[in-house]
Amino acid sequence: TTYNVGYIVGSLAKNSINRKLAKALIKLAPEKLKFHEVSFADLPLYSYDYDADFPEAATRFKADLKRSDAILIVTPEYNRSIPGGLKNAIDWASRPYGTNSFARKATAVIGTSPGAIGTAVAQQSLRSVLGFLQAPQMNAPEAYIQFKPGLITDDGEVTVPETEQFLRDYMEEFHQFMARVLTVLPRDA
Ligand code: FNR
């Protein structure tokens, strides 16, 4: 079985270290995982005024989530939480009421930061949001990646072998996790 994995990069920055991490994770993932980016860059700021008539960007965003068997969120930590753009995107995904795109979707969260705690606080904050949205989350392994200059190249090559192996194992665990989730919660699509 192959699985379609949607990945969300929480940063909009051109030289995002989290985008480098996402590239690395895709390269190191088991072959049976097929990846597509679920981008939130085009979304306006959410308000429930849009619920009656969703803009095309939001409809597309939700469709990209819907066709995903699992979602990988690779996010920076901004001010000890997740970036506003990512929270905005999740708010869009959760609405209109009754169409929560994260419900029953296997998720994993990971991130990197130059700081020593490697996005731990942002990930904790994201976990409460995903919990509220009834998204099954991989609890372990956790991954708090401190980004030292050169750790991951622009092409997504990990230059430290131990980190490379850790990230490969992380993706193997995610593969097994989504397989378990999909066994009990098959996709309705
Ligand atoms: C940061 N940064 C940061 N780092 C961290 O470990 N904890 C934090 O709370 C914050 N807060 C924060 C706020 C804002 C507004 C910015 C712009 C940055 C530093 C951050 O980890 C660093 O800029 C990374 O490069 C961000 O990841 P991306 O966007 O490059 O993927």
C-alpha cells in the first residue's frame, strides 16, 4: 500500500530552515510514502463571514488535506507558539462547522529552530490544537531539531549522520503510525 502524505511547512520565509527539514524528511521517508505540499500561502485571514462562500484558495486547501492519508506538519516556533499563518490555515481547515479537515487524520509534528529546545514549545501548542480537532497524533518519537548552520543543505541533504538516521527512523515510525490509524479509521473519500 502506498500512502499520500500532505506536508505543511509552517514558515513562509524563502530560506526557511523548516522547508529544508521538510525536504530532508521527504528524501529519507520510506518509498511507499508519496508527498504533496499543502500550502497555505494564498489563504486570506480567516473569518466565519467566509463560511457561507469559501474562497477558491480555501476550497483548494481543504481539498489538498482531504486527499491526504496523513499530514506532516513541519513548523518553526515563533514567539513560543506556532506562526500565525499556520494557525490561520488550521482555522480555515476546521470550518465550515462540520467539515473539519483534520478530523481522524493521522498527523505528525516536527520542527527546527536555531535555539536549543528546537521548537518544543510550538509543537506542544500545536498538539493542543490538533487534539481539539480530533486528529490522531504520533506521540513518539518526538523530534526537536536544533538547526546549526549547514545541518541540512538547500537540497535537503542532512550533513550529520546521526541526525540523518534519527530523521529516517522518525519517518519510518510515522509510516507505521499512519498504517495503524488507517486500519481503524479508513478514509471515507
Ligand atoms: C523567531 N525565532 C524563534 N525561535 C525559537 O526557538 N523560539 C521562538 O519563540 C522564536 N520566536 C521567533 C519569532 C519570530 C517572529 C521570528 C521571525 C523568529 C527564531 C526562529 O527559530 C528562526 O527565525 C528560524 O529560522 C525560523 O524558522 P524558518 O521560518 O526559517 O523555517
